[in-house]
Amino acid sequence: MKNLLDTHNTAVAVIGGGNVGTQFAAVSASHGYEVRMLCSRPEAFSDTLEIIDEHGKVTSGSLSLVSSDIPEVVTGADVIIVTYPAFMLEKLGQQLLPFVHEGQVIIMLPGTGGAEFAFHDLIRKGVVLSGVQRVPSVARLEEYGKRVRCEGLRSEMFLASVPRANMASICEFVAHLFGIRCTPLPNYLCVTLTPSNPILHTTRLRTLFADYKEGVVYGKNPLFYGDWSDDSSRLLLKCDEELQMICRALDKADLTSVKSLKIHYENDTVEGLTAKMRSIESLHNLGSPMVKVEGGFIPDFNSRYFKADFPYGLAIIKSFADVLHLDVPNIDDTLSWYRGLTGDQTKLTLEEHGINSASDIYDFYHF
């Protein structure tokens, strides 16, 4: 694999012109990389993108190409950064397949949601799939195609890749972009089973809209984190423990870096976790995924919080439990709540990819 720190000879393709895609395109361009952007509205993009941090500092970089044409953007790119939600990955994988080559690096942001399944044919073709446990910061567009505000930059990121041979070089590239540490993980399972959006978003939504049915209209849009409740913390801790049970059952894999949320948020009580979630400044003012209707607000079931994190993120965790014959009642009930409420029976399972036992899991993830 080529030296990704050679900014003058490395082309970066960014797939997705939303919050995180704009952030990565801008920061890559600010370092002097050739940056190509794939988005649905290329005519709305400026030649120069800006990032504004919480202190008002502006970082900018110029794009070399903005297009809605996949082959134009990805052909010959050294790094392909993918920010699409999980429900778009299978189609994207098939669209990319004719235009990728051996040694190309794909970085998924975040890496949860089944990218290793959606991009399996690309991996067979020699592409290196990488994924991070969590995105580097909170990113919110201020103006589409021009400016993004990024707050709460992490001090460290964690990344895994399939195959694992080039992880160190890819970590160096990510660390170079953001000026923070990027630590290689032992295996991609450490990304897939990260207790982030797949249980964080889903448990919050289940408790936030527990009383919702067709015809219910809420008077306001509550803050997703700023109004976090004890009920949400209670369910989140239960699902976190069930996920940790799955990790313990996969005892041939090094999953020590799949940290419990009790460790990640430094709280092991319901009340302490609630206070912690409400206190995260960079997240505090984010609203919930809702749409405005006459008389107030209703849940936005087209949001990736619903369409990605339940049928892909949470369903994959449930599928691991099923293959390992583990009882995960809180995860199961949360997934059933979503399906009953929306009628969406979409799910990504391990069985459909030929994984029916712990041994199959180890084989698939190359242990």
C-alpha cells in the first residue's frame, strides 16, 4: 500500500455530502490532498469547504472534484471515505465493485452497521476495509456544500481493518488528518460490537417514544441528549450488559477494546449516566429525530437513527446473540418495539452470510 501521508500523490474520495462527509472532505483538503466529493447535489457545493470549531477557528480546503457520478469520483482514488448510513451500503458496495482496485482503502465512518458484509465482494477483490469505532467529533452542517461546525474532538480514535496488515498505515493517515491518536484494534469485531449508536440511539428512541402510536403529536421536540431520562439510562445499561455478554462468549477473540458504556461514560448507575449524558456540551442541544406537523412533532421514521440503527446496528447484535444461543431480552424487546411500530421487518443477519456458529464467526473475521 502506498504512503498515505504523501499528500501530493494521494487522492481521497469522500462519499456523502452530509455532516461527517463534509468534515472529512474539508480536513483532507486542508492538508493538501486531492479530494473528490460524491454527493447528490454537486451544484450546491462550493470549491472551498470550511470547518468551524467550538472556539470559532476556521479551517478550509479546496476540492478538486464534486460529482454525483461514482466512477468519476472513486476510480484511481487511494482512499475512499464512506459516510453513508447502513441501509445504503449494500447497494453502494455493488456500485463500487467495478471501479475499485486491489490496495484501495475504504474507511467507514463509523464502522458499525454491517459494512464488512455489504462490502464483502470488495474485500475479496483486494480492497482494504477499515472502520472506526466512533466518529472524531460532533459535526453539523451550517450551510450545505460550504461549511460545517465540528465540536468535541476526541483525544483518540480506534480503527480496525480487514485484512489487518495495513492497519498501522491507515491509523497514521487518520491521526495525521485530525492531529489526534488513532489506535489499531485487534480485529473488526471490535468495531462491529462497539456499544455506540446501535444501542445508544435505539434505547433512547424506544424510551423517548414509548407511548407513540399513529395520531399522537408531541408538543415539542425534546433534546436527544440534553433531556436524557433515567428510563433511557436504565434500558441502555441493560442492553450494554447484554452486548458485553456476547463479547465474553466470543472468548477466542480479543474484544477487550469493546469497552462497556459504564467505562466509556465513567458512570455505572442510572442517575450518574443520565447526568453524564445531559452534561456533554457538544451534544447537549441536539434535537431528536422528529418532523414538524400540524400541532407539533412526530417521530421521523426516515431518519438514520431509525432506518439504520435498528434494522442494521441492533439487528446485527441480536444476530450474534442468536448464533451464540444467548438470551438478550432487552435488545430483543427494543428491536421488536421498532418493528411493531414501523412495520419494517428489514434486518441484516449473520445466517444470511453463512455464519451459523461461533466457529463461523471466527472464520469470517479471520481469526
